[in-house]
Amino acid sequence: MDEFRVKAVCGEFGESGDGSVIHDDVLRGKKCTFIKMDIEGAEQAALKGAENLIREQRPKLAICVYHTPQAIWEIPEIIMKINPDYKLFLRHYSITEAETVLYAI
């Protein structure tokens, strides 16, 4: 793991005040081609924190949408408001309600 990634994971850059990392601050000036999120219900806030990055660089996204009931419609709505050029795909990987991922390509 390189030094930048370790610092980003540890929250040393772009803290939002609650200890979470704001992607736009962490990745400013860096090329980002893929974002994967499985962060236990914080996906909506994280997407909003990556708004500029998603709008400008249009990375592929793999976002979990099963942590809260409303995530399955809120997350696609957030993504399409940020960048309406995405095509969305939903994939379910389990026989239970967990492990549902929204892909934005």
C-alpha cells in the first residue's frame, strides 16, 4: 500500500469533521477510474463527497445498495444527478437481502 493510500484510509486528508474522508479532497489532482463502496450505510454521504470527482472523471462505480431500505433508490438517484451519462446495472449476489451492488458504467 503506497503512502498516499495509507494516509487516505487513515483519514489524514480531507476530513469532514466526523472523521470520514471526502473523496474530492483526497483525490484532487489524481486520476480515478474505479470506485467501490461497501461502507455500511454511508454510501450516500460518500457519493456526495465524491461529487466533483464523479462529475469530472466519470469513474466506474460499484456501490452497495443493501445497507438501508432506501439505498436501492437513493443511490441511483444521487449518481444520476451527479452525472446522468452513466448506465446503471443492479446485481444481487446472495439468497438473502444482503450483497446487492449497483454498477454505474
